[in-house]
Amino acid sequence: MGVVDTIPEIGSEPLDRMVKGCEASNILRTALDLDLFDLLEEPKTAEQVSSETGTVATFTEKFLNALCTIDLLSKRDGEYANTQLAATFLMKKSPFYQGNMIRLSGNNSLNWSKLCSAMKGDLPDEMGERPERVFDSSFILAMAEGSMRGSLHRTVKEVAAIPEFKRARTLLDLGGGHGLYAIAFAEMNPELNATIFDLPPVTEVTREFIGRYGMNERVSVAGGDFAMDDIGHGYDIVFASDVFYRKPDALSGVFEKIHDALNDGGSIMLKHWILNDDRTAPPTSVLFDLMLSLRGGDWHHIYTETEYIELLEGAGFSDIRVLDVSSQVSPSVILVGNKET
């Protein structure tokens, strides 16, 4: 058989995209490290960029051209400028800035490089950390940026239309982190007072966000571990976003605690990524499930819709509904359950 007597029945483009994705992500993170997108608020030549960043001129021009080819910069008459994508998500002054989220993804890449070793049981000490140890300020800022991609907006829109929300006067944002959900809920319902409950180191960042949006009079903060500490009582709604990814035994009693904390007729509202019953889709959740094993050992569990419903029913909630707030990159649903009067 000759060299060209056969040809593959399918193209290799999907493999090429997988490999090239690593190159593009490294280019992007380097541009962020150089504060390049803030520098290019006004168009500049490669020579100007080189001078202001202290980089080698010939290398800089090739780097800027590479940013053009991945649609983060444009080039006209020898000057480089941000595209709309870069201006929206990569300039620090933008309300939709994603720099901390992108850097967090870069840190995860270090874990992905150890996948083969991890699968054989060779987990370095830093890869077996409990989740509480990764909740530093940069992580909370990354989560805030991630919510501003659209997840926050879709969630608030759906929740605002629910009758239980319209009549609510007190809300607990459990594990609320940055607090943007509670702040947005208070903005949508002028009669609502919200409390954000999270680990004490996290609440320092929470207070900054509350002050930034001028909500100190209606949004408060409480520190603690919801798995171990009292979360208070008298709430019309307990909302939780992306905090219940622990194994069922680690959540033992938490949903019952939430049930007790609610007023009669109150509601629990959970916004989380989910897996299908086969645990093979959607892709973002499947990769997240694997990544958590790399980063955090064996503490986590990504739930299916059925599993969440079983947890809620087991804690005494009824009238359980599922609202779809998913997007291409965020496979989220909101589960709503009520405490009977």
C-alpha cells in the first residue's frame, strides 16, 4: 500500500483546536500580566507598547499580532487597539472585567498538567486541600467576575418573577461570597433585607462590595461555617449559589438546618451546575467535576437534578420546581422548594 493510497475519513481539526487552546490561553494571561489591554485604551504602535512595557521590540510586535489573530486586538495603520471583546472583559475599569477569573483558570491549568500522576494516586500535598483553604480574596473576586458574565443577571431575572420572592422581606444568601446576588435581590425588591453568610475571611471582601453598591443599610454580613454554625432564623428565602458541591455526608443536616431557619411558607432557592443522570454532560460540569478531584481530593460531588430534588424532599421541602438559567458556559439551574405553612 502506498503512502497516499488511504486518507482519514474524518479531519483532525477538533484535535488541533484542543492543542491550540493552550497557546491562546497563555498569550491571553501574558497580556493580562503586562496590563496590555489597559495600556491600549488608546491605539498604540508596537514600538510604543514595547517602550511602555519594557519588552523586546521585535518580540512585542509578534506578540501583538498573535493577539490580533485571536481577536483580542485589531491593527490599523500600524497601530494596535482593543477589540470590543477585550474592552468589555479585559480592561480593569470595565464592570465586566474577567482578569481574576482568567488567572484562576490559569492556576487550574497547573493541576491539569498533573492529571496522569493524580489518576495513579500520586497527589502532591497541595492538591489535597479542603475547599475552605482556597477561598482567599482573589478567589472571591474571580467568582464575582464570573457571575457578571451573565449568570447573575439571568438568575436575578428568574427569581424576581417568582411570587415567593415578590412577597419576601428577609433573605439569607448562604455562602454568598462577594454578595452580588444578595445586593441585586435587594435592588429588585425594595422591601427586602438580606444577610450574606460566609467564612469570616471572605466577609471582608463582601463588605467592600456592599459598600461599593451603597447597600449598607439593607444588606448585612454574618460570619461562620454553614456546615457547623447557626445560620439564624426568620428568613423568607434562603438562597445559595454554587456552594453545595460537597459529598452528601459533608452536607448532613445542612438542608434540615435551612428548613428550620425559614419562616413557615418560606422558600429555599439553589443555583448550581448540575450533571445529567449518566454524569456525562453537560461538558462544563463534567470537566468541573474532574478538575475538583485534581484540586481538592475526594471531598466534592457534583449533583444531578434528581439528587438535588431528593435532598430537598428529604429535608421536608415540597412544591419543588426547576428553572433553567443555563448558557453555553454555565450549565446552571435554580431549584426552588417551599416549607409548608
